Amino acid sequence: MSRHWRILDFAVATLLRSPVKTVVIVIVYAFLVGVLASLLLYLEAHRREADRLLETAPEIVVQRLRGGRHELTPVSRAEPIRQIRGVAEVTPRVWGYTYDPPTGATFTLWGADSVPREALQFGEGEFPGNEALGGCVVGQGVADARFLGVGDRLPMKDADGELLAPRVEGVFTASSVLLTNDLVVMPTPVLRRVLGIEPGYATDLAVRVRNPNEVDTVVRKIQEMWPDVRSVTRRQIMRTYDAIFDWRGGLWAAVLMSSILAFSILVWDKASGLSAEEYRTVGVLKAVGWKSRDVMELKVWEGTIVSVISLLLGMAAAQVHLIVYQGAVFARVVKGWSVLFPAIDVTPRLDTYTVLVCLPLVVVPYVAASLLPTWRATVTDPDSV
């Protein structure tokens, strides 16, 4: 064991004899690890938010189509769906969008009788019922954009162009800001007036299924009842979110290809052979009695030290980027193009996947690139070096 410690001590001394070279290599590796780890952790934070959003989502959303486009769904279709074995609840939902000229943002409007209240947390105020026809509840993003508080008015126009100014009864946050940041909840009768949706129609139908294994069966029966409907399951929505984040993350991965290419060139240069000074060092070590395995172990320690330091610095830089700067480098691409960006919690949570992606990228290539030329040098007669 003492032999290994002495070789490790000599490896540290060797690296310190070339401080500029060592620091440059560490900076390059740390930058690459930091950017890659930031991207992976940032995407994982968005996936966590999507998971929170879908925790309260219905198993099936039934939409009516006409000409391949979303059409209002008759509320009368809810009762036949309730009769399907395995269906626990069917809720007609009234919701839509409205453009807000002062902020240039698009707000999501939702009827109070169908919003998932268990997903909402109030910062101030309370939830209005359908009897509070002049009230509404707004998300934190809407409140910040319009400088609203409890008791203020939120002016908007209805479908006929008449001005409405519902009173803000509360401001809520939620476990998932993807759901609530741009959300305005108001009584359904008022919302029908704003969106121009007549009684007897809904935007879609939310279907709760008792047994998740029966979702596909329920979907098939709904499709058999009405050929003009589209049934979207929660699993499909989850796959869509994953595909979106993978695609946006892939854009940044493409941008990082230049850095990865530079890293590959550095590794290739390392593997192509040792410098004259490194050859002399190997020759001296062999001349004073070092065995080939000792020299190989020395190079393994050198590569491991550089790689581990680079990995730790890169991970630390990723933490700073996400905690202090909220992932500013990736925010615009990963979040999407919107006026009201949700303030997503991007607190990094290191997992096995992130470490297993970054560790082989840094440690394995650099150490492996050091072994081949070192082995060639160790089998050479010291007198010829």
C-alpha cells in the first residue's frame, strides 16, 4: 500500500511541475463537464415540474374534432361516458385563452368548477365559487405582470367586445408553476361569456378512470361511440413532454458539439504520443529501477487526478449556474418562447444518471489516452530515450 501512496505523491509532484499545462487542461475539462451537467440537471428540473403538473391530470381528456381541428364538445356526451365500466368521474371543462394587450402575454382562462383545486396553493385571498360572479383568482405570473393584488380589477373583453373587470379575489401559487403561472380562474358562467361558449358545450371532457390498466379499454369504447373525438391519455402527455425537453436539450447538445470536438482533439493529441520531456521522464524512471507497471500506474494516477478535479469543478460550476443564475444560458431554449416565463425551481439534484454521463466523458477518455503512449515508452530501452 505504501508503494501506491508514493506513486500517487510522485504523480501530484509531476503535475505541479507543469502548472500552466495542468491548469489549462483542468479548465477545459471543467468547462465541458459544467455545461453538460448544467444542461442535464436543467432538463431534469423541467421534467420534475411536468411530473408535478400531471399528478393531478385526468387519465383521459376527450376532445371533439372537426376538420382535424379542436371543436367544442357537447356536455351531453359526459353521461354515456360515465356509464362505461371503470370510469369514476367525467367533468366537462370550460377553458381557453385570451390575449392581454398591456403585457403582450396570453393568459389561460379556466372555469372554477373544473379546475384541479388540490393543485393550487393560495398566497393571499381565497377561491371564488360560481356565486361570486364578479371575482377571479390569478396566478403569480399574472399578478406580477399586471401588478395585481387582492381587491384589484383585471380588465378584459368578452366575446362581444364588451369590457369586463372581474375583481381579484386571490393570488395563488402551485406545486407546479407550469400549470398556474399564466392562469386566471373565474366562475364558469362568466368564462362562457368571455370565451363565447354557449351552455351545453365545453372545451373538453376530463375522464377519471379507477384502474389505470383499463385506460386503453375506456379509450377504445369512447372512440367506438363517437368517431369525431380524440382521446388523449396522461401517458401520451407525459411522452410529449419528454419529447419536447429531449428535442430542446438536443439543440443545446448540437451547440456543444464544438466543445466536444475540441475535447476529442485534445484526447487524440494525448493518445498520439508523449512529449519529449515525458519520454525522458519515463526513461529516467526506468533507469532508476521503476517497473513498467509502476510507470503505468503513475500515468493512471495523473489522469485520474486531473479528471476528478475537472469533474468536481465542473459539477460545482453547474450548481452555481443553476442556483445563482437560474440556468440563464439554457432558459430561453428549454422553457420555450413565452412572455410569462414560469419561475421553475431549478435547484440541482444530482442523480446517478448525470454522474454516469459526465464521469465516463472525463475520466475514462483522458486516462485511456495516457496509457497507450506510456506503454509504448515503457517497453523501450531506457538507453534509447
